[in-house]
Amino acid sequence: MKSKLYYLIIILILPVMLSVSVFALPVQYDKSYMGELKYKYNRLNSVSGKRIIIAGGSGAAFDIDSSLIEENFPDYDVVNMGMYAALGSSAILELCLSEIHEGDIIIFVPEQNTQTLSDYIGADYAWQAADGAAFLLPYFFSLSTNIPFLLAAYPRFAAEKSKMWITGSAPDPDSVYRRSAFNEYGDISDNLPANIMNNGYDESTIVSYDISVIHTEFISYLNDYYKKINNKGATLLFTYCPANRAAINADEAGSLEDVLYAYHSFLLDNLKFPVIGNPNNSVMDVEWFYDTNYHLNSSGKIVYTRQLIRDLKAYISDSSLTDISIPQKPALNGKKDTLANTISAGKYSGNTEISTITINEDINYIEDYAFDGCTSLKEIHIKNTVPSSIQIGQHLLDGTNANIYVPQEALSLYKTDYRFSLYSDRIYPDEE
């Protein structure tokens, strides 16, 4: 009887403890990249006139200069709601819908990948964004498909937040992936001078324009979303996010022009709202990019924004001159992978004996599937304290049950890093 009573008390107390962790403790994620979303929403909520609202993933945040758009469309204020592909498009779109005014224009500019082109919800990131901003939660929970993922992530988020508060380890990144990198519009405003990727592109995130990338269910969602936008007297437009030419899947049938034409035609046939521009203008040379195949450097941002302005003017039949000069292409740094700073996919994969791997500070690139088939591997120790300096993909831990151990002082940085946060539930402090 006492045992049953004990478990009943635990069941009753646990939700209370979790709620205290989430809602009563001081904000921990405010300086992180996800801490920016509430400020974007506050701008969306406070600007009362007609708006041009940019919705999408981090490509929208990195690739658009909102001040240039405002200069060319003086009757509009610009709000950049672009955030993170791993959060999911629906979370951002639902936030936008809640504050739509008559006369607004929403431009949806998703990266060309299955996260932004599906009903995916990154529940861990949603909770981070809602830290200190509980008013965001109803919009995240508004889609029934999101609810089980959000509920499953709730205890994990509560535990992480409590641990950060107890240990005084709230994330305070010094890379571009921090809240202070955003300007008042919601654009990333750091000076990003040139391409910093090995070989000029990220080999782990190949870009595909096959029609299978955009989910059928998401097309239905977008068309239903358009009806809601239209009923509010606003306009919804789709446009293409920049994509690194060097990263486009070379195995797709036909020439690049044929593949892009087929994808564009598919969208025109299936979306019930306008598609502005064309994918040819969004496929850009490597010199214009910064650290991913979708993030432009500061010069590339001007080039892309200029084209977006011209496409929008064409849509509304505005014949005014777009007086924006194209900057000179930044020089590539010529950096190329070497065995000295890269862990290749073949170095450890298939090794069934190794149980521990140490990755030294000089390693800046770990190829996808690097540990595939390492059935005895339990621990991957990374010595670098700056996670943003290591390029990884979305299949880092495929084929292994190993956890990642990082320096204690960098734990929160790894867990909230743009790339490593995908593996946050398998990242632990290194106690060696």
C-alpha cells in the first residue's frame, strides 16, 4: 500500500515540478539563437500598418536585407520572421497568421529541404523559443499534429532548463548564432565577409529539387493556409530561398535547368497562390555563401534581396527602378579538406572494436556516417570548446549508439548550436 501511495505522490508532484522548471525559473535561453523569436513576434504584433512579412527558416534570416525592401516599398514595414528549419515552417506560419492585417504580404521563403517543406515541428526548439514567452505556446499547439511532439519534449526541456539555472550555464554564444546578431527587423546583421566552408559548400546537406522534397500534406497545409490569409485580406506568396550551386544533387535526371523547370512547374500546378521569381535566380555561386548551402554572406544578401525586390515589383506591376548595385564577389579562401582537420566517413566506419574516440581541437569537419557500423562505440569526446567551428551534417551519429561528450564549459553552447543541437539529447559534459 505504501509503495502505491509513493508512486501516486510522484505522479502528482512531477507535473508540478516540471511546470515550476519551465515557467517559474528565470529565462535561460534568451541570449541563444532561439531566444530571438519572441522579439520577432513582438515586432510583428506592434507594427500596425501594412507589412511585408518574411516567413521561413534561417535562410530567410541570413539572406534578406529588410531595410532595402523598405526603401523600395515605402508604404510597408518589413518584419523578418525567418528563424530555423529545424523549428519547422508551420510554427512560424501560425505565428504570422495570428497577427495578419488587411493589406499585408507574407512571403514564404523556405530552404529547399524536407524540414521546411513538411509539417515537421522541432519541439525542443519550440520550447527554447517559448522560454520566457509562454504566449507563443498556443500557436505551437494550434496544430494537432504538433501536440504529441511538444508534450514529449516538455520534460526534457524542463530538465535542461533546471540544470542550466542550477549550474549557471545558460547559453551565451559568441558565434553568429546568437540573439544579439539580429537587428530590429529580424535579419542577421553581423558582417559575414566570405565563404568559410571547406571546399565552398557543405557536402553533408546536398540540395535537391526533386518534387518529393516537398510533402503532399504540406502542399495541402499551404493551400489551406492561403485561404485563411486571403480571408483576412492579405496576400501569400511563395519564393525560392538561395541554394549553393555546388551543393545541388548531381544525380538528378536531366540538366539543372530541366530539373528546376520541372520543380517550378510542379509548384505552379499544385499551389493555389502565386509563386514569384524562379529557381534559376536563387541558385547562386559559392562565392556568395557563408557557412551553409542556404546562408549567404553579406555581399550575397544584397544580391539576393535585390532579386527578391525585383520579383515582388513584377508581381504588383511596379515599374520603378531598383537602384541597388551588385557588389563584387568575395574571394574564396581556397580552404580544402585535409586529413589533418577532417574525420572522413571511412576513417572509423565499420570498426566494431573501438569503444571510445577522441576528437582533438584542430578538427573542423566530421563527415556524415563517420561512425556508421561502430557497434561497440560508446563515447565520442570532442575537445573543441567552440562548436560553431566544426562542420557536421544530419547523419553524424547514424549507425552508432554512442553519446557525445564535450567540455563542461561549452555544454550549453553545443546543445544550442545550429548544427550540434540536432543531437542535444546525446550530448553530455566530459568529466575526463
